[in-house]
Amino acid sequence: MEDWVDIDFGGEAGVLEFSGPDAVRFLNGQVTQDVRKVMGSEQVLPSCVTDAKGKLQFRVWIAEGDAEAVLVFCRSEMILDLETRLTRYLIADDVEVKDRSGDVSIADFGAVEMDERERIEKGIPKWGAELTEGMLPPEAGLDATDISYNKGCYIGQEVISRIKSAGKVNRRLMKLSAGSTGELKDTEGKVCGEVTSASGGVALGYIKRVAEGRELFLDGNRIDVL
């Protein structure tokens, strides 16, 4: 699975296990992905956890665990904050939450390690580079991989749906021909984007919607959209 790479975790992943009769329904109201898709399917699906304004808080991966439990993988240093965020809304639901970090390995679910060049060439966004807390998931193209528009309500769903209806965001992640990171400027010297990752002459970066189609430069060098 192209988006299922442990490089995005910065090492071994943290894992939360949600079990009980209401686990799937509860999580469906908390994340952007349709949790029902992983049950009985052996799929591992990427998803976002967003706030009420549709802004990214965490990127996670969801898989089915033992006894119809749901496993939620995230970066290990975020596990406590993720548990706090998700269980904040756990009130009358029949759900048990356990931290399974160290007990369950991402390798058991087909995780593969890839180098930086391969990640960039495949257009996979990385936390701390292309993905940061407070951004809108569709800016990084996560609407194509992490978001279900058919499953019903979740926190931030109204804003995410409005973005889809409008068909545009203020900036968008693109693959570029660049050898380093930094600010992108147009012919007038105005900042119109940013290169966030680069390796071997290939890069990922954000271009502002108002600058799409313009000539782009990084440190005086012409940058092309690939």
C-alpha cells in the first residue's frame, strides 16, 4: 500500500486499540476515514483526525485487530495526545481503549520502509514537512486517500465537505524539480509557495492557488512542476 510507510512515523509506531460493541461507530465519528472499510478486509487505511474547523490534528492509520477491535496507529510521540483527543468524546459509548504500543508492530500489517527520494517521487507527504498541525488535509491531497465523503458526520466534516463542494484550496501540494527546500517566488519576487522536501533534484512543495501557472524560482533557479 503506497501510503502505508513507517518513514512517516519517524520510527516505531504508537498503537491504540479500541474494542467493544460501539468501537467502530465511535471512531467513525472521530476520524475522516470510514472505519467500517477495514473490518474483515485486511486493509490498512490512512485517516485524519481534525478539529471542528476541519484542520489537521493527527494523521493515523486504521486496521482491524483481534476480536473485531480497531487499531489506530500514529507517531509514537503523539500517542498520549491522540488518546486524549479521541477519548474526550467518549461518554456513554461501550468502548474500551488500550495503549498497545510495543505489543503490535506495524510490520505485521505490511508496512514497508522507503528512502526519502522514493517517498518524494511517489508524492507521499511526511509529518513535520508536508504535514503539520493546523493545516487543511485537502491541501496535501489527503482528500484522495484519507477522507470518506459518504460515511456521515465526524468532527470537522462540515468544513471538509464545503472545501470539496468549492473545489479549491488556497494552496496545493505538488511535485517539483528542485534540489533544496525554501521559499518559492514568482518573476516579481513575491513569495508564492514553499519547497518542503527535496532529494536528488525531485521535491515536494506547496504552491499558492493564485500562483498556479506562473513561473517559479527558488534561490534564483527556475523550478518546474512535474
